[in-house]
Amino acid sequence: MLKIPPQRLSPDVLDALIEEFVTRHGTNLAEASAKAAQVRAQLATGQIMIVYDEKTDSTNIVAKDATEPAPAPMSPAQKHHSHAAHNEPRIIYDEPTPPDPSDY
């Protein structure tokens, strides 16, 4: 797992990475800009970091205390069958995340 300083990415790439991250689990696009601002602030303070996993050839945003490579984004079907997603460190937003309809 390689740590990537946010300032090493172009503004467009950083914007795209953050947008993909905050919308990955079904975030409403109206809420995405507020969550993206929170992710930017957490990147600036070091609470979270950008990492590249050579094994999966994927880039992700993880909590700074994550010790295992973050899994690559999963399809909804993969999420439903995966128990690992419940054990990975989570990014904390100021407001609660809406429940995932697939959990019902």
C-alpha cells in the first residue's frame, strides 16, 4: 500500500477521486459536495489518506490507521455478499450516513 500525498495529484484527478469516493455507496448527488468538502478537510488534517494498492491496481481513501489495503470498489452484488466491508475502517462524516437499502 503506497501513500499518495493529495498535493501530488492534479486538482482534476483529486476532484474525481473524491467525487467517486463520496458517491461510491449511493450518496445523493445533492449531498456529495458537502461530503467532498469534509473529505478534503480530513485529507488536509491527516485523518484520512489516499493510498494506491499495487495488488489490485486501485486507489482509495482510507482512515489513517488502516493497516490493510482497502478493497477495490465493489458492485452492489459483491457488497451484499461481503462481510469484509463491515470490518474495514470507515470515513466519518458529520451527519449520519443513510441506511443502505441492501441491508434490509
